Amino acid sequence: MTDPIPPRWRTALWRGETAPIPVVRTPTRAVYPRRRPGEDAELAAVDHGVTLALRVGTLLLAGGAPTEDVEAAMFAVGTAVGLDTFEVDITYGSIIISVPPTGERPGITDARVVRGRSTHFAKVAAAHRLVLDLSEGRLAPQDVESQLDAIEHLRRPYPRWFVVLAFGALSAAITVQLGGNVRTALLAFLTASATGLVGNRMAHRKVPVFFINMTVAFSSVAIVVGITALEPDDDTWRIRTSLVIVGGIIALLPGMSLMVAAQEAIGSFAVTAAGRIVELTFATIGIVSGVLLGLTLADNRGISLSATVNLKASASVVVIAVLAAAVAAAAAALTYQSPWRLAVVGGLVAGLGILIYAGMEQIVAPGSEDLIAKSPGAAAAATAVPAIAIGLASRWFGVRLKVPPVLVTVPGIVPLLPGLAVYQGLLALSENDPQGGLQSLVRAVSIAIALAAGVLLGQLLAGRLMHRPSLIPPHQITRRAH
């Protein structure tokens, strides 16, 4: 196919100019098949096309989709409904679309502000399918508005009580993954469910995430301290109370913000990446503050909450860890309001990641009985390889299931989040061991960076290996009859 773009546009692209460029050459990731714009009587008016693109972008951005996916979706919608040359600008909380004047038609600029975000993976998946159907010609432009109305009013698939129980199941599964027994898992489930109910009520009243995380984290540690004070001998109940805290920390860690912030930082969306990094930082500080307050309470009462995890590498231990990780990821997907099939896929991807991680542990730290490698470099290396596998798998499942890869990635990385390293660092700091505490926290940061970078690298590799959507000629596009 000959390149329909005049040389001046190619020159502008190479120079990085920000003037509006034709949609067929917009520098976005090819998530959707792109159609040739214009010259068809069936295509919607320009102002209507702008409105539809903005509505789709607002749906995705408010539902938790990465900025790059939002931009790609808006370009796909605009192209499909007849917009030729236009520009999209997305920041952390706003979307602007501008169509330059051509001939007698004046230019059009419109904007939307996203004042609130609520993770709703079911809505994001529905909007993604709508854009795919429109891009591939299965949905006529005149039918988009009614479909958007239905998606905007889509209810959450699970009630609040179910989400609270899923949060408890996530924490319980993490304790099993780290070697906890049935009693430990039961205590983790009850603790996370109770604290999750409190957090859910606070979120319903629009309390900032910082205070929600601090309250939930402190409540988890306080419950453990109370139980330990009642029965200080662990051999009586054989409950590893420290794992209950670790399970709660991992359930609270903002894996969604971590992945999206890393993707936007690497994808050159500096403004939105900065906003999400600030959001991620304060959400994590809230967890750290709550845990430190709880550990201070434990120290004042003379209670020690050790955080050692010693598991001998064996087939049975690996199998249990893989199954527990799959349950944890599926439960995490349910808390994000994902459809059931995506929860199952997230569990499969997480199980694959932990299986590879177990093999990497034996390579980077042979003979070690600690699930977390001792040095930050070894921990990052052990995490990066399964993260790449998760990125590859999430992109593959995303294409097959027609959902954004992030909906599979986010629950898939939950079992690999550095909750144990975070707790070990905070515990060391509370026990006046700053060197050990900082070493553990640096290890946690190294794991988080390796996890995010590995997943994104896996997705990029998958995009190269898989067939990339191309420009669809008009005569190959099937449209519904009027």
C-alpha cells in the first residue's frame, strides 16, 4: 500500500511537531484496527464525532485505563466516525480534543474533566469492545450513542459485601502462598474482611485514599497485636500473625497505580505519569503510616511480630504457592469489578508468574529458603523474568478476549507485589535497625520497578510477535445497512 501522507506530514512527525496530523499516522500504539477517515456519506458530523470520542475517552479514563489506551481509543473512534485531522491532549484529570478548520468549516475544540475515578474493569472492558466493533465495522456510527448510554449506566457486577469478601480471600490466599496454615489463612480472611468493610465505608463517603489505607493498615496490625496479647504463645494456635499483616499489606498495595504510572512514564505521558506517581506515593505512605503506628503499639506492649518466611523449595510447596497465587489474583480481579472470565484469566497468569518466580529463586539464590531474595539486585532479577512472562500472557489474552491487557496484568502481578519486603523494612525500623530497614525498603522498591518494567517489556515483545492491526481499506469494511 502506498503511503497517502504527503512528505510534509512525515517531516513533521520526525521533528516531533505538535500540530494536528492525519489520524492514519498518529503516533499511538496500534491497539485497534484503524480505518481510513472521510469521504463517506454515512459518517457522522464532525461535532458529533468529537462528542463520541470524548465520551469514550472519559469512560476509559474514569474507569482506570492507562492514558495511552485512552488516546488510542479516541483516535480509533474519531477515525471511524469521519474525523480526518484532529489532536487529542490527555492529562491526569482532563481530555481535550481539537479539530482544525478546513475550508468553510470552523475549527472545533471541546473538553471533558474527570473529577472522580472509580476502578470499574467491567465498564472498561465494555467500552473497549465497543471501540473494537466500531473500528472493525461491526458497529455502525449511528448506533454508537445508544451503546455508550448503556455502558455509562452499567452497574457494578458485584455488590459491596461480595467485594469485601473477595478482599478477605485475597489476603488469606497471600498468607497461604507465603507458607501460612489454614488457621492463619482464616484469621487473615476475617481480619481483611473486617478492615475491608471499614475501608469500603470510608471510600463510600469520599474519604481520601491516604486515610483509608492508613486506617485499614493500622486496624490489621492492631487486631494481630490484640490476638497476640491474648495468646502470646504461637505454638498454641499455630497462627503466624506476621503473615496476616503481610497479606493485608499486599491486598492494599496499589498495583493498579503502579502499573499505569510506569506505563505512562515509559510512554512519555509525563504529566499524567507524575500525577499517578504522586497518587501511588501517598497511597503507599498511608499503608506505611498505618503499619508503623501498629508496630509502635506492639512495641509499647512488648509484643514482637517477626517477619521471617522460611520455605524449603519442594514440589508440594511450589504447587501450593501457585494455587494460592491464582486464588489471590482472581480475588483481586473481583475487587476491581472484573467479569468472571477475566478473574479466571488473571488467576492463570498469576499462577504462571509464581511458577517462573520459583524457578528464578533457585537460579539467583540457590539453596535459599526465603521467598524473597536477600539482595535488591537478586530480588529484582527474580521478579523481572516472571513479570515479562505476565506481560506477554496479558497481551495475548487481551487480544483473544478483546479486553485491554491492563485488565489481566493488574491482578496477575498481585502475588509478586513486595508486601513482605515492605513489612520487613518497617519492622526493622520500628526495632531501631535503620540499616536493615532501609535495605528491605530498597529491596521492595527494586522489586516494584522490576515488576512494572518487566510487564511493559513483555507487552512490547508481544506486540512485535503478534500481528499488529493495520489500516483497513474502506472497501474491506463491512457496515450495517441503514
